Amino acid sequence: MVRRVLAGERLSVVAAAFSTTTKTVTKWVQRFRSEGLGGLEDRSSRPRRLREPTPPETVERILALRRQRFTGQQIAKE
């Protein structure tokens, strides 16, 4: 995708070829330009920081329920 844009192909054509949006194509091209090949590697979507982290007691309770094989929905109900 990035190679095609850098070779001069229009963003809209490349986006259509990859069944994505021009915004996504632009994001990947910008990552490549600023970081090189390393910028194209998968990244975690997890936020680096949370405004209010989950209290440790809640985390422990969730972990205990997960060990009991509770599903996400069951944990939410608890």
C-alpha cells in the first residue's frame, strides 16, 4: 500500500484496491515516512495511560472471576 502511494498512485485508488479509506492509507504512509519500516509493525491499541486506572481491588476480583472461567458478560454482571 505504502509503496504504491510513494510510486505516485492516488490515495483514493490505493484505498479502493485495499478496501480501506484514504484516511487509513494516509496514516500508514505517514508512519512509514516518520519511522521507516518499523512504523509499519503492529501496535497495541491499548491506551498508554488511563485517566482513572481500575482500582487494584477490582482488578483482583476480575482476575479471580477469570480463573473461574467467567465470561466478560458474566464478570460485568458481577
